[in-house]
Amino acid sequence: MIHLATLAQGQIYSQFYDKLVPVTGVPWLLFTILKMLVVFTVIMVGVAMLTLAERKISAWIQDRIGPNRTGYGGLLQPAADGLKNIMKEETYPDAANMKLFILAPMLSFIPALITFAVIPFASPLSTKWGLVEMSVANLPIGFLYILAIASLGVYGVVLAGWSSNNKYSLLGGLRSSAQMVSYEISMGMAAVAVLLLSGNVSLQAIVSQQQAMGWNIFPLLIGFFIFCVAAFAETNRLPFDLPEAESELIAGYHTEYSAMKFSMFFIAEYSNMVTASALMVTLFFGGWDIPGTQWDNIPPWTVLKFLITGAVFFGKLLSFIFVFMWVRWTLPRFRYDQLMSLGWKFMLPLALCYIVITGGAVLGLDMLGVSRSVQWFGIAPFWAALGVLNLVLAALVFVVLDRGRIISPAYSRLSARQVAHLRAISAGRSLVAPQGD
Amino acid sequence: MPIQVKVLERPVGEASYVRAMLSGMALTFKHLMNPHKKTEQYPEVKWALSPRWRGTHRMLTDETGKAKCVACGLCPQICPANCIKLVPGEDEEGNRYPLVYEIDEFRCIFCGYCQEVCPEEAIHVGRHYENSEYSREGFVYDLERLTSQTHPVCEMWDPDDPKGE
């Protein structure tokens, strides 16, 4: 652990925290309220626009046009949908447990929104009252906060499924709880690798470490893969949308919901997606870091720097959201057994092994004295060494994962020999005796 | 006792999920970037109807503006949906004309038999399909409504000119 104290990231880290005085007192309170309002507004408006983006992207993928009647290019469609959802009749099933039925959308909606609070979304801003951190709450245990709050989201879904008193809803809720519990473990485990590398659970520190050494995506490629798959499962997006599975469960846990309550679940899903994307950007893609320059990592913290880094962060975030949507409109849903075997038989052991391997590698490289700071061609040797290790691991992982070992496509071309074999089996089982002598 | 599950022997070892997934993603991305634009913007752009399209009925009129119908009763006779109501009348000169001629467009199956059977080429099915009303009663078209419509009528199939040339 001695080596951790002498990390290169420490230089930037100390510039960040020691030389500039953070804002305190009344200005701190006002700035925090302002940040809360801005982040809340941006997320709510963003979520509304994301519903439009989802419909547009799905339309283009399916060679359609998508909503284009309300406003220019359908831009007012979210407003029309929102208005419709507010005006619609709320239906309450007679057999529902009314208190929990009303509580469930809130429990789903609130954790989805407040997870974003700890994510640093831009470089800090230097004001005459002091340095303003650009996250709503710069918690020193930011990552643990996210894990804690994100796992609360499942309560909303499970309670919605249970309180509706409807068998489809209940099945959706059950599936959701099983899925979220399964994948939450591997998600947390995958992120431990990031913590091993940064030596800190503060998200701001994780960003600083990546600014100093290079983004985590390369040295923690497998970790990113596990985290990404788990994030898809956590947000109930395809190919893991078993809780709502339209074809099997009508709409799953929100079958009985209508109007604004249904909309709450929708907003929660999209906010979860935003938070998961933000988390992936922060943990693996350098947060608000601009690649290829150190200009954004050092003081002075001007307004221009704040705006540019913020734009870069949201650009990365939107590209992840695009991947979420792209995957949704491409991949079919997993079967329940595939979901469980992927979660428990593959992701969890892989994540555990990965912690051991990464921990060993980080310790070994530090003991060998491999430098974490940028040396040749803007590449840190430490970063490159871990990256190569991960590439080797990735090759192994995809060989194990693929070709019917863990997951398989439902169909592949049959060879003539296999067709003959299958015919022989079905001939033997047929109820009608073969014709002839 | 365990549930009997039929297990199909699929050669899954030869198919790669990762490769299938990536090729699927590539395909959707290709469509996303370069969609096949097939959609027609309906109310503004309308599909060209076939000359033999059988839609909303039209009653043709003679030069004086009277309906050509002679109330022979063939169309209600042949109508398989029984949607034509005809009450015949006769004037002083002995010319028959319809006192009541109503077609229920809700019941009609648009087979076009009424047009085929009409000896006076009076009743026609038309090349028109946008008929919406605020009430069910509005779909019962009376003689006045049938004669006042102006859309083109269906060209029936002619055995001598099968391709309509």
C-alpha cells in the first residue's frame, strides 16, 4: 500500500483538493440547491427527450419514420405524451393493496433520480466564494452510495408486482427481483476492480486517477464488460427485460398501472439508464476528462472549462444511451434459464476471478515499480501492461462464453449428418408404424 | 415426478452467439444510418388506387340530374350483405324510379355485384375509401348522398379486355 501513496495521480489529486478552498457556508448551500435544481431539470427534460430518441432510433432501425407530427420532427411529442398521461384516468384495481400500489411508483422513481447526485459531471468551477464541485453531493463514499441506492430500485418493481394482485404482475415482480439480485453482485464485483486501481471510492478520485493514467476501459476491459452487461440487467433493458416481457407477461409489473403512475415507471427506467450510462462513463471512460489533453485536468477552473468538460461528459453519456437503445432494438430477450445461468454460472465466478487477477496484477506491477504516470507516447506503462493482460483475458472469456457453452443462439445451420440423425430420432419415436414390410 | 421436457438436439456448438450478436448489431446500425424510406405520409401523400378499386358507392345521374336508377330491384336481390334498401315508385308516364334508395356502408362488403348487375349502369362502387362519420346512422347513404358524390367509379373487369388496356 506504500506505492498507492506515491501515485502519479496524487499530484493532480492534491492540486484539486489542497490548493483551492472549497466553497462553504451560505454560498455552499445556495450552490447546492442550484445544482440540485439544474440536475433535476436536466434529467427530467432529458428523460422526456430520450423517450422520443428511443422511438426515433427504433423507427430508423426498422425502416420507419417515427413520430413526426407534433412539432418539428416530432420534438413536441414528449410534451404531448406527458400531457396525455396527466389527463388520463387513473385506474385502481379492486383487489390491489392500495397503499403499496400507490407507493410502488414512487419507490421506483425516487432512487432512479437520486443516484445521479454523486456523479461528477464537469470540472469544478472557481468562484469568488471558493471552489464549487460539479456533483450535487461530492460524497467521499460516492460509489458505495450508488450501489446502496441503485439496489433500492428493485423494491418499487417488486412492490408494484405484488400489490397489483395480478398473476402477470407478480411474475414480473418476481423475475425482476431474481434478476436484479443476481446481477447486482457481479456489478459490484466488477466495480471493485476500478476501486483497486484508483485506491478510492470517491467518484471524483476515480475520475482524477483516469485523468492521470488513462481511461480504465483498456486496463479493465473485462471489468467493463461485466459491468456493462450487469447494467443492462439492472436497468431492465433488453436483452434483460424479463420483468416486463410483453409477449409473456402483458406488461409485467406495470400491467395494472395507468396514467401518471405508469409514466413514473417509464421515467424511472430512463433515469436508471441515464445513471447507469453516467456510471459507466465515470468508472471506465474518464468521466468529464477530455482525451488527449491535460488542459482540462489542471487549474484555473474557468467557466469555459466547466462548459466544455460538461459537454464532453454528456456527449459520452449520450453515446452510451445510444448503445442501450441500439442493443434494445437488435437483441431478442434471454430465456429465464439463460439469464440465470449467465448471471450465476458465468458473471459471478468471472467477476470474482477478475478481482483476484486484477488485485494480483496491480500489486505485482506496483512492486515491480512499473510507472503509473504517462511516459512513452502519452501512455502509462502500468496502464498498457494491465491492458494487454485484459486483452488476453477477453479472448479467453469470449471463447468460454460462446458457442453453446454459456449462451447460444437458438438456431444454427444443420449439417447433412445432423439432419439424418434428427430424422432417425423422430422416426424411432413416431406413433405410426413405418410403412412397408 | 419431474415435468417431461422435450429437449431438441440443436448443434449449438457450431453457432457463435457473439458473432450472431455482432452481425445483428451491424445490420441494425446499417439500417439506422441508411433506412429504406418506404413510408408514405398518409394524409398528404395518398396511394394511387387501382382502377378496379371497389369503395364508397356512387349513383350516376342522367343529363337532367336525376338518378339513372329504374328501381328494377336487381341490386337488392343480388346483394350478399343485404345492405341495399329499395322502394320502387312509378310516375304518371309509367317510368319507374326509386322512392327510397339507401345503402348501408357498414353492412356492405364491397363485392361490386350491384354494379355488375345494374342494367342501367346507375349504381357503382367508387375509387374512394375515406368514409368516416360521427354516428352509425351517418353510414346509411341515401339517394341524395349517393348522387351528389363525385369520386371516380370502379372500372369493372371486362372479359374482352382482361388487362384493362
